[in-house]
Amino acid sequence: MSSAQQAVDHAITSRMSARAFTQQEVTREMITDILDVARRSPSGTNTQPWQVYVLQGASRDSLVDKVCAAHDAIRANPALAEEYREAYDYYPTQWVSPFIDRRRENGWSLYGLLGIGKGDKDKMHLQHQRNYKFFDAPVGLMFTLNRVMGRGSLVDYGMFLQSIMVAARARGLHTCPQAAWNGFSKIILPHIGAGDNEMLVCGMALGWADASDKVNTLVTPREPVESFTHWLA
Ligand SMILES: Cc1cc2nc3c(=O)[nH]c(=O)nc-3n(C[C@H](O)[C@H](O)[C@H](O)COP(=O)(O)O)c2cc1C
């Protein structure tokens, strides 16, 4: 196997969603380098529909405070959830098998690892809220898309996001892509200074994974190639 093949395969297969990070700094140069690689991602007719907001220090911390407060307020008064809307349906409104089964397995293996039982709503709330702290990562990324763009731009966006995550791995960094932020766009968009024409695609935590935290030992399963590949003669 060539070293290029090894390096690329390793960067892709060693990516996992890290949910605990150390406080070790990620330099601006590293972030710029990662985005410089990711900007080579393909997009339909080279539209390059991405806008990236990098939050560190005070901008990161104050967003965390605002969204955690909103998340707590919704818990105290679930009717408030009505005020928060995602710009697009990331998940289906009606779940069917096998997707719902995989989703459930994913949730319960995470909670099981952390010793959170089915009825433990307090612990679930706190664990879910770790999203709104970027899992303690020193860098939070927010991704927006101009609202005039079509659904195809979300396909482009997926490639851009994966390029960021893979380029981060090549530098020893880890990420967690986060749709959990999407419902809070009415707080996030003004906070980051996004224009009225922008919608929030998702957020992402970026930093050095905390290897001592068991949450990062979660290994998620994948279906084998033959289960999703249809060979036509
Ligand atoms: C677009 C996108 C959004 C996601 N949003 C979240 C999220 O909000 N919080 C979270 O903990 N994980 C989130 N994930 C991570 C998935 O749960 C994870 O990718 C999946 O379980 C497979 O695990 P792995 O990334 O460790 O391989 C997201 C993944 C993607 C691709």
C-alpha cells in the first residue's frame, strides 16, 4: 500500500465524532490550513456555497452561554420550543426502519457508555447540553448557506464538511459535526453577524480529543459494503 493511500485512508477511517476535548490551543494557522485544504472540495458548477464562522475565546464562550440558557429554558417550559426552528429538515418527520433502529442504537450506545439510564432525564439533558458547549472544544465552527441556493448545495456542503474533518485528522485534530445547533439559529445567526439571506447548515466542534474521556471510546458500527451496493451486470 502506498504511503498516500495509507495517509488518506487513515485520515478518513480515524475520523470519529469526538465529544470531549482538551483545552490545548488550536492555532489560527492550523484552522486556516484546514480551510485552505477544504476549499478544494467540489461543488455543482463550482458555486462554493459555504460560509464559515470561526468562534474562539469570547465569541465562543458567549454563544455557549446564550444557547445553554435557551436550552435550559426550553426544558423548564417545553412550549418555548415552538419559538425555535431549523432552517431545513435535517431528519425526517416520520421515521422508518432501518434508520430509526440505527438512530436508537446510536443514542443508547452513547448513553449506555456514559451510564445514563432510559429514565434519567436530568443526565440526558446535561449530556445533550454538552453539544452547546462544543464539548469543551476551544474552537466552534458555524456553517451557513445563502437561502437562495437549492438543496444541491447541501450535497456540496457535506463534501466541504467532510474535507474539513479529514484535513483536521491529518493534523491530529478531531471534530464533531453538530446539527444540534440548528434549532437555535435565531440566536446564532445574529451572534455571528450572518446576513438575513443566510441559513444555518450546522455547527462543528474542533480541537484535540481528550483521550482520557470514555465518551471518546465509542465506536459506531457501519453496514458492510454488500448491504448497500448493488452490482449491475
Ligand atoms: C451533519 C451531522 C450532524 C451531526 N450532529 C451531531 C450532533 O449534533 N451531536 C452529536 O453528538 N453528534 C452529531 N453527529 C455525529 C453523528 O452522531 C455521528 O457521525 C454518527 O453517530 C457516526 O459516528 P462517528 O462520527 O463517530 O463515526 C452529526 C453528524 C453529522 C454528519
